[in-house]
Amino acid sequence: MTNKNPQNTPSTSSENLPDNAVVISDLRKTYAATKTQGPKEALKGINLTVPRGSFFGLLGPNGAGKSTIINILAGLVIKTSGSATVWGYDTIDQMRQARSSIGIVPQELNLDPFFTPREVLETQAGLYGVPKAHRRTDEILAGMRLTDVADSYARGLSGGMRRRLLVAKAMVHSPPVLILDEPTAGVDVDLRQHLWEYIRGLRTAGTSILLTTHYLEEAEELCDEIAIINHGEVIARETKHDLVRKLDSKELILTTDRALDKIPDALSDFHVELRGDRELVFHVPRSKVPVDEMMTAIQKTGLSIVDLTTKESDLEDVFLMLTRSPELHAAD
């Protein structure tokens, strides 16, 4: 769907809302050769749709292509081919509307050190043409816990405060689409939890959110759907629950009553490893845990079990499974 808006501003009336916040079709980007290396194909035909109102995670190792995608959506990098739309607006043909529809929190702390947080937000709102009567500077500062330092120079703020100020800066024009690129890097645990709560509130109010993060627990906590990109290609795109189910694996960790120097022969039929000298770790399918067989085998060893814990597969396990190189898989 492509919006028609003669005033060159993002449409907000319910009948004109697009079905998807972001649509990327066969997006390709090849960076030109340099003196030291040949052309680099950063994106290899990316197809991705972020539904309106969703909290969508885009994950991948360093160099996978995440930043290139974000920079194309922001109009900072020129695509080689394909198309990308934000809120129904093509990022090239309707550049002004697309940029007005998006707020981006970058990884880099790109703030003027001689501006105060209040001045940063007021200046940014002015650049987006937000009338003074409609500006939400105090509200956003309070939401980001920056009220007490609102009139202090940015150069005197801590790293966590600067990170929150970047989030605040991205929201001054109330964009319907918010892209968070590593938003909690360098933020302590308490403020990270607060930021999560605030972002959830934005989503509840109708903002569509695209998150990239290296904190996989953050994606698992916040996102409805997750796409994993590696070497410029989307290698998975599912709900977080379906992604975790891809790895049908569970660990049962048994602590024995005495030290061991090797795995007992009676356990040779199981996929088991010895951690330290007292923990036997059984790797079993989540869908079928052979507890009776394991206990029978343990009894044959003459060992007593003093503790038993389990560990379910999580998003980090799936991420590593999908993004590790073939060489690493072969070494398993």
C-alpha cells in the first residue's frame, strides 16, 4: 500500500493507515571496491515485512547487514537495487514523507556536547516542523528520566544518560515507526528495565518498533517476531516461540555425591558430558526426555544424585546454531 498525502506529512487517520510499518523487497546493496579490497555485497536480496503495530526484532552478528538496512530506511545509504517503504512511503520516491514517518536511535552517541537535553529536543522538533504548541519536550524528558539534567550540557552526561537522550531525540516528532539500534548499550540494569517499560508503552499507544540488539534476552523479552540476518541474507523469520522450538534440545544437569574423573560406562548410551568433577550434563530432546532410562542407568553406576536442574533452549542457543559458520558446526 502506498499512501497519497498532498501535504507531504505522514497520514494518521485510521482509514489511511498502512498494513505494514516497513516493507523491504529484494533489497540489495554492494559497496564499491577500495584500494585494499574488492566490492562488498552487504545485502543479497533482503525481503522483510514489519507489520503495523508490531515489536519486531532484527538480529545478526557484526557485519551481517543490519546497519545497512537501517541506514537505507533512514535515507543515509543509497540502495543498489530493490525497494523499501516506511509507513507506505517509498524511501526514494517519497523521501520526505518516509523520513517524517521514522525515528531512529543510532548506535553512535552523536550529540552536540554544548547543547542541553532540552535544547537538543527543541532543536530536533524544530527541524521536523513540530509547532511549539505541540511539542512534548518535558513529557519526553520525564519519560527518559532526564528532567533533573534537562538544562545541563550533554558533555557532562553519563553514557547511559546520553543513550536515553538519543531515544528521546528520536521521538520528538511522534513518528509512527521507531527503529532502535542497540538502544540499551551501556545502560545499567535498572534503567534498561525502565526503558523497556517505556518502549512497551509506545508500542501499546500504536508505535511500530524495529529493534536491533546484541542483548538476546532483550529481544526475547520484548519482540513478537524476530528475523535473523547473516552474511546479507535473512536466514530465519518467525515468532520467538517458534524460533526457540527449532532447537529441540534440553539439558538435565545432575550433581553427584562424589567427584568423578570420567563419565561412567553405564551412561555410554546417552549424550552426556562431565562439567567439573561432579556435574553430569545430559543433552536430550525437549520433546522426549528419557528420565526413567537415565535414572536406571545412574543407579547402575552406584552414584547418588544430590541435585538436579534443567536448562531449556533459549533464543541465544538458536541464534548461535543458525549463525555459526559451517567450520564451527563441523567441529562440534
